Amino acid sequence: MNDYCVITTANNKGGVGKTLLSKTMGEYASIILGKRTLLIDLDPQTNLSRRFIDMRLLSDGSEDYAPPIHPDWSSNDKEWDGVSSSADIWFSGEAIPYPTDIKGLDILPAHAQLLADVELVNKQDVYLKVVRRLRDFLFLPDVMSSYDLVVIDTRPSKGPLTTAALHASTHIVIPSEMEAPSVEGLFGMVALRNNINIGRSRDEQLKIIGILPNKLQLSTQVHREHMELLTSDPNIAPYILPVNIGYRTDYKKSMYRDVGSIFTFPPSNKARQEIQEVCRVIFDRVYG
Amino acid sequence: MTRKRFSVKDTHLQESIGAMLQEQNQVGEGRIETLPLQTIHTAEENPRYVGRITPAEIRDHRDGKIDLNQEVGDRVSFFESVQDLANSIARRGLLQPIIVREDTDGFKVIAGERRLLAHILLNKERIRAVVRPSAPEMEERAIRLIENLQRENLSFAELIRGIEELDSIFQMENARPMDSTELAAELHKHDSTCRRYLQVMRGPKDVRQAIDHGLITGLRPALALVDVHGEDERALILSRLKGEAITEDGIKNSPASISPIVQPETRRGRRRTKVNLGMVKNTATVKHLIALLLGEDQMDERFSSLDWDDLDQVQATWDTIIAEHDRSTPR
Ligand SMILES: Nc1ncnc2c1ncn2[C@@H]1O[C@H](COP(=O)(O)OP(=O)(O)OP(=O)(O)O)[C@@H](O)[C@H]1O
Ligand SMILES: [Mg+2]
């Protein structure tokens, strides 16, 4: 059975936990489910990449990050300059994922400046030049046979890169805070997904895995109110996942490069238990 | 393990995106042109001109006339970095045009010396460049801006934004950031004040945002926040002080003041009072105090899902409890 999936984490509101969730899903899939997983960082902030590999700060004063020399590169290799990034999908057309410390988990890191350049493409060219390209890449027979699953982390915008990710995906998952701006963005996300599906056949529909409430504190009135608002909206309610993520410092800790995966925390750790359950529900929906 | 190498060449995309970007004018100030290399000269007085290697020397290097073994470390690594850049340009094309300004004898490089040198190394004839408006035009803009900045009724946010724009004009002219003496000369203010303005203007992004959103309306609180190290710490302070104008004292007291606090706030003429139970270092003390105040039952109900290390959240929860009490307790 070919259950190759491409999951995109999206929400055009910033700081809602897209990167945290992308990271954790990638780790869950590789560590717990034993799936060969590829993470793709499409955010010029390179946040996800920096969790897994030692990104290099460009020395041009821009404070932008770029991937380091690939561990498999040797100076005899004249065909390749030793660096690969997700932007290469568009530029050189050749992408070489980096291994992470986790078995079965690779990452195609972001290159801040090159990705930013991809976003500059003219409006009328976006679909042909940016959007289709990612889909072509992700559905290359080579990619599909090398990985069981691809997880894409996006930037908080509806620009060409995020659009490309959504068009190339089989599933999306939407983390959201229960506060006004993120909640308002949800309606737009659902509408965008419906638009994408117009162009797809019945069995290729882009599925919303769900909306994942993050940093949720039901003792806070605003959070309660927004939850109520969403659960009473017929367009949104069906998508709200039956699990959520609370606000915990351990999630922040799990984002430090040297701390590593939350799945190496003790099984009794509350944050680990909570997010492991979230991942279980998410992957049940994907593979179930 | 064999390297995974995936290629999408030749599927849909005929021309590379890099080439496509060349045709676009997404470059802000100025127009894009493809200039002959010999019309461009480098600004040798530019302090960012690392290694101080001239176009002539690169030409010699290209023609094999320079023995790198005879060179000192700094210069060797500079030659190498130009070579690296040249390789990348040969492969992907020039992604970012260099920036030049028209002057009396051609064009002067404002940004992109290395890229220019890499082109020389590659023996190219032309380079893509953004041509910036000539000096008099910029001067005119700067004068207008300075007049504006000297207005009395400028908000702090407007002031900082204005200084930033002035600095960017200055950088286009001089290829280096403005210093406080230069700013002081333009604004007729004290050098030390100007140094602080620049410190805030070039400070962390989140502080700039808080200024832009009107959360911080003065130099002193802005500086106090710039002094707080760590984005998370600053975010915590900002969120704790949400909704009220931020003061220097508020910031300085904030990171340590983990005891239950109700922020002072006037509401319909009835003044709220801050209740501060003192300073603690140990979170367990906070937990203990709250347990004493609330009783175990209430404590379980309100704080069970809480991470006690996260004082931000503890504070938020405590604030709601106090507010509820305040509302329901008869005066
Ligand atoms: N449940 C949580 N508890 C505590 N901290 C969290 C939680 N979720 C996310 N964070 C923290 O909030 C910040 C933003 O999270 P993250 O980077 O995952 O969001 P994002 O949506 O990817 O942001 P951006 O839009 O900038 O890419 C990070 O510092 C992260 O560690
Ligand atoms: Mg992110």
C-alpha cells in the first residue's frame, strides 16, 4: 500500500506553534512510528532548520541563516558546492536533504535569502513557476520511494511559498492560539483549502487534519470564549481536534537545539504525554 | 549510506527563477541595469571593504599572477571567499544585484564589492546592478526628513522611524551606518541622546514593534527594555504590562516581581490598587502562598494544568482570580 503523505503545518498568523508542531510531528513519525520522514523548511526565518542542524550565519552582515556544508560533501565534488536547501527545489532543481541526529529523519533546510527570492516572483508567474514546482518535486518517484512522509513548515503568510506547500500537500494541520487574530485567520485557511480542492479530483482532495488549539488555558476567559465561538461555528467546528496543547515551558525547552526531541523526555513528563497524544490523534486521522 | 539526491530539472521550469527575477524591479530605490564592469569603481574608503583587495588584484589573481602562498591569512581568505562566490554565481547566476550610484566618472559601488570582484574573476563583461538616484536627489529627501524630525509634536514612534529612514539614506550615501555625532549634527540634539536613539533604533525587533504599536512611548522605557536580554524575557515583560503604557520602572521591576500583582489601572473613576506581596526567587514559594490564599480545593481547580515554572501563566491565572474576587466581594 502506498500511503505516502505530505503534511503542511500552516497558519498565516505568526508564533502559533507551526514550527513546534512540524518538529514534533517529524520526530513522532520517525521515532515512534518508524516512518522515513523528510522535513522541509519553507520559512526564510529558518527556525525549523536551526532545531536540527548547525545552520551557518551568513557573514555578509545580513544576519541571515544558510545551511552548512553537507556532511556527505567532499571537496572533490566539483558538480556541487556542498550546500543544499529547500530553495534549490526552485533554483538548481536539485535538492539533497541533510540527515538529522534522529534515525529516519532528514531535513531540507531553509536558505533565508534564496527563499526570500522565491517569494519575489511576479504574481502571474506564481502558479506555474513556484506552486507547480514543489508539487512536481514532492511527487518525484525517487522522493516517494525514499520517504513515507513529508512534513512542511511554512512561514506566517499566504505568499507563494505557503501556497505552493498547500498545493503540494495531501494534508494540512492548523495550529492556532485561541486569541482573536489567529482565530480570525482560521476562516481564511478553510476557504483557501476549499479553493485548492476545486482543482483536484475526488480522491486527491486536500484534507484538513484539524485545527489544533495551542497554548490553551481554559481558565483564561478569552480562550474559553474563542473556543465557544469556534465550536459553535458550523464551518469550523468539525475541524477542531479533540486534543489541545497547553502552555508549558517544556515545549520551549524542546525547541533548543541541544535538548533534542521531546520524545527523549521521561515518559512521565506532562508536556511529552500531552503532545504525544496530539500526534497520535493527528496520525490516526492521516492513516486511519 | 548513499546520498539522496533528487532532481526536478527540466520538468516544467525552463528558465531558472534567478533569471526571471532579473527582469523584475523588486528592488526598492532605483532602476535595474546591466552595467559594463569597467564603468564601475569600488569605494575604497568603505570600511566594510574587507581585506582591501582591489579589482586590479583580482584581475591579477584571475590571470594567475598572484601566488597565494605569499599572501597573509586575511587576504588569502578574502581571495578564497571571492572564489566561492564566483562558483556560486557561475552556478545559480547573480541572485542579488549589486547597488551602485551614478557619479561623475561612472558608477560607485555602494553594496556588493565581493559580487563585483567575483564577476571580474569570472571574466564577465557586465553585472546586474541597482542604480540609485544621484546624490542631490537623496540630499533633498534627507533635508525634508530632518525638517520633519525637528518638529515638536512628533510621537516617539515617528521619531524612531524617521531616524531609521535618515540612517538608511545615510547608508546609501556612505555605505556605513550613521553614528551618534552625525545624527546629533542633523537633529541639533545632544550626542548622548542621539546615541541612545540609535541604540533603540538598532535594538531588537520586538522592542521596535512595541514602539511602533505605541506600547512604548519614550526613550527611557525603550532603553530599559533594550537592556533586558533574551527575546522571551522581553516578551514576558511586554505581555505582563499589556494594555498600559510601559514605564522604565515597570520594566525594571518586572522580571523579578513574580509575586501576585494586580496592575494599577483606573476604570470609570475607581482606582485599582496594586497588591504586592514582595519579591521571591523560588517558585515554590509562590505556589505555597497561592495555596494558602486559595485553599487546596480552589488551588486544584484553577492551577492543576499549570506549569509552575512559567510565571507568565501563573501571573495571568492569578490576575483572573483576583479580578473575579474584586468583582464579587462587597465593598
Ligand atoms: N504550547 C506552548 N507552550 C509554550 N511555548 C510555546 C508553545 N507553543 C509554542 N511555543 C513557543 O512560542 C514560540 C512560537 O512558536 P513556533 O515557533 O512554533 O510558532 P510558529 O507558528 O512557527 O511561528 P512563526 O509564525 O514565527 O513561524 C516559540 O518560542 C515556541 O517555543
Ligand atoms: Mg515557524
